[in-house]
Amino acid sequence: MLFRKKSRDMDEWAPMPPLVVASASLILLAAVVAMTVRDINRQRHHMSYILSEKGAAIIRAVEAGARTGLMGMRWGGNQVQTLLEEAAGHPDILYIGIVDKDGKILAHSNSSKIGQTVPNRFSRDALKTTTSGLWRIVGVEKKVKAFEVYRAFCPLPGQGKMRGRGMTMHVDPNTGQTRMDWCFSSKGDSSDQIIFVGLNMAPFENERSVDMRNTLLMAGLICLMGLGGFLALYWAQSYQVARRMLQDTSAFAKEVVTSLPVGLIAMDAAGRVAFFNHSAEIITGLSRMKTLGRDAKKIFSEHMEGLVYLLEPGISVTEQEIECEIKGKGVFPLSVSSSDILGEQGHYVSRIVILRDLREVRDLQEQVRRQEKLSAIGELAAGVAHEIRNPLSSIKGLATYFSQKFDKGSDDEEIAQGMAREVDRLNRVVSQLLDFARPSDLNLRPMDINELIPHSLKLVKQDALTKNINIISQPGGKPAFAMADADRLTQCLLNLYLNAMAAMNKGGVLTVRTAVEDSGDVRVEVEDTGKGIPSQDLNRIFDPYYTTKASGTGLGLAIVHKILEGHHARIKVESRPGQGTLVSMFIPGAKKAQDPKAQSGRE
């Protein structure tokens, strides 16, 4: 259906919502299903009524025949068995039988079943039913079902009986003698026998299958016709909606493409820039307004010459990693992709170039590489350190013993003392190895970093005086609270002080500053006026065993980095050869340090 709405200029038909089409279709389907189910139930009820009446009529006929034989000709069980066999000769009758109240077959149209027990016991209510019969559907053979009608069997209530204690006797008409016979009940006027007849359901089932098939076919046709009408109506008015949806989709796609985290540049068939998203502006440093409509090759050749080849039609590039120099931004890694956009007939429409900045990816790869290396070295260090420390204790003990045996000031005494000093040096290296390999179990608590700095500087004050190094402490103007382990952070600061003093072998200035960032992080700076670090070594200074000092172990800064990782802190190193080095640590504030999303790393 179409809904009418009025506008100021003209009347127009509003589009029919899909929900209305779906609801109408469901209502139609429900109505058709309801009618079909009702028709099927009516057919099933009609079949049950006909078969139950037919079965009851057969039972009455058998009872009438048995009554005549028992009253006029003094029949017994054998004659009733013959009657059942004759009655079961009708093609619609599968079997007729009589059972006692316990389900034991007394007589059956198939004499081989006499004495057996019926698989499915009859309801006790059948013994109380003497007029209309009960019915049920049972399986007879594979894929064959019987409509079974049953009720109490009372051919001669109250006649032909001799009462005793639970035993019923029958008078033989030929000999005049009495004998037991199942035909006669021992319970007065109430019968304890059930007669049942199994009717063949196949003809009715076949007819019902045909009727059901026709009913379902008609229901399906009605449903299809109704659905077809609704769909035709829906498609007829969908064109009116398509234009508006296309506009919305175009606006949505434009917004998505504009907000992509990768640089997207599209050219038209003439090679002019047709699209330039925000990420492309960030990567290239060019303004979108100054690039749209201009020749793409000219722009690329002026600002990023290494990418001009991506503009050539017919060349397809996928995720190619290059080092690209961009004017005013230097050289950094990019992942580039480009391909042609073709029309339906295969003609060239435009070309698209995708740029992805890989600097962050490279940093993550470097962090993963370093973590793997640290993990391997840590495991090796833990094992080696424990194996070395025991013999070192023995060697030092022997060296001390021999130094006391030699004369004071002799060469032998000096050699023995030198051995002891070298053992002490090796023991310090082993201790550093264990510190590096030991898990970073930190005792974090809120503390003012400004109070920790003076204590840590006292530990190197005497050494600084000896080397003619002036120490300057510049705490921030307000408390710098952070969640920190005082002992481990002191160790971290001490390693940085010692490295800075080692770089100032001719004296200098060691400056320590603290400040609180706008983000809440506490910034700690350690600056020296030493010889600095070459730029090619900056990326390796935190690697274990990397050192530029002749007597260094290369573990000092590696331990610093590990301690800061445990604090979820960052470290940044800036150095100018010949002028000095500035090391900045950014420790999360007391609140931020408990944030599980806090990241650690270095810059």
C-alpha cells in the first residue's frame, strides 16, 4: 500500500516502509497456515470418526454372532475363534482379537497369537465401556499402522455360568459335562474380557495425503500470490526511495573515507587530484584545499618525488614498504598501494593511491624484538649467574688467604690482592645479571619523587666531588606524587647518575629536574654536559651488554629500562655529541599508575 502525505507544493506518495510489507506478509501467511491446519485437523477428525464407527459396528456384529451361538448352539471358545477368523476375512480388517484384563490373548483371527500378551496393554477404562468403543493407532508392521477399536466383550452377561471361588465352568452341549472356558466371566454382570479390531488405515491415509497435498498446494499458491502482490507494490515504490538512499550512502561513504587512518589520494581521468583525505594531509604535510584540482604528478614531484611512479596508469602496487623523503618532514617509512579504478565497460575512470605511516609499526616491531631478546638473555643470565657465584667465593677466599701469607708490599701479595679485586668485580657483574633476570616484583606505593631525589644524589656526591662534577637539583614547584618502589627507582636513578658521570671524565655539571605534566605524569630529567651519544647508537643503548665503555658490562641501562617497565613508565633519550645527554623519565602519577591501560616503553 502507499501512504498519502501532503506537501505545500503537491501531493506525493510516501514510500511504504518495509516493516509494513513484512507485517502484511506475515499476517497473510499466518491466515493461510491457520486455514490449512484447520482443514487438516478436520480431515483427521473425520477419518477417526468413520473408522471408530466402523470398528464399533464390527464389534457389535461379532458380539451378536457370538451371542447367537452361545445361546442357541451352546458355543465355546473354539466356535468364537472360528467366528473371529471368518470376520477378519474382510479386506479392511487386519485382525480381531479378545484378551483378558491382563492383556493375554484368548482368541485371535491369527490363531498363532493365542496365549501371547498384547505389546500395548489396553486401558482399564475399556472394561467399563460396553456400548461405544475406545480407539488408538498402533504400529503393526514396518510402515503399517492399524486403527484399533476396543471395548469390553459381553456376549452373554449373567448366563451360562456356574459360580465358584474364582473359577467359571462351561456345560458341554454334547456330553453334559462341565469344563473351564474363557468365554464366561466369573464376576457376575461385569466383563473381564476386551474385544479389539484393527482396521487398515492405508486407504484413508492415501486419501488424506492427496487432500493434504492439494490443501498445501492451494495454500502455497495463495501465499505466493499474496507475497507477490506485496513485493510488486514494494518494488513499485522503491525507486522513489532509492535516490534518497543513494545520497545518504554517498555522504556516509565520503565521511568514512575522509576519516580513514590511512592517507587516501584519488585522481580523475585527467590526472588531477579529486580527493585528498585528512590522513593524507598529516602524512604529506600538504593542505587539502591547495591540492584539489591540481596536477597530481606536479604535486608529487615537488613534495614527494619518490612516489611519482605510483601515478602511472596500469601499475598496481600492494602494500609496498619504502623509505620516502617528504619535503619538510624528512625520511620515514611508508606502506604504499595504488591501482586503477575502471568503469563497467572496463574504461579508465581514475587512480587511487593509499599511504600508510609505518613509524608506529616499526616502533612496535622493535619493542617486540627487544622483549624477545631480553627474555632469552634473562633466562640465560639466571642460570649462568648461579653457576659462577659459588666458585667465585672459593677463589676469593684462596686469594685472601695467600695475600696474608706473603710479605707486606711484595709482588706476590699484590697479585693475590688483584685476584681478590677481580673476583669482587665479577661478583658485581653476577649481581647485575641476577637483577636483570629477576622478575620485576615491585612494592609500589604513593610517594613524592621530590623527596627521593636528594637521597639518591647523596649516594654519588663523594664520587662527583672527586671527578670535579657539580650537582644541581631543581625540584618542581609542587609535590610530584607517583606510585613507585623507592628502592628500585633509586637504583634506576643511580645507574643514570653513574653513566652521566662516566661521560664527564674531565668534569662538568649533572642536573636533576622534576616536574608534573598536564597529564598527571611525573617527569624526571637527568642531564649531563659530557661527550654525548652518537646518533647511530641511540637505538641500542638499552640492549643488554651493549656498551661503549672499556670497563662497562652493558647492563646498567637495560636494568633501568626494565625497572621503568615495571612502573609502566616511559624513557626518552636526547643527545648531542660533544654537548651532553638528556634522559627524561615519565612516571605515571599516583592515580594514573593504577590504570590497567597504562603502557610502558621508550622514545
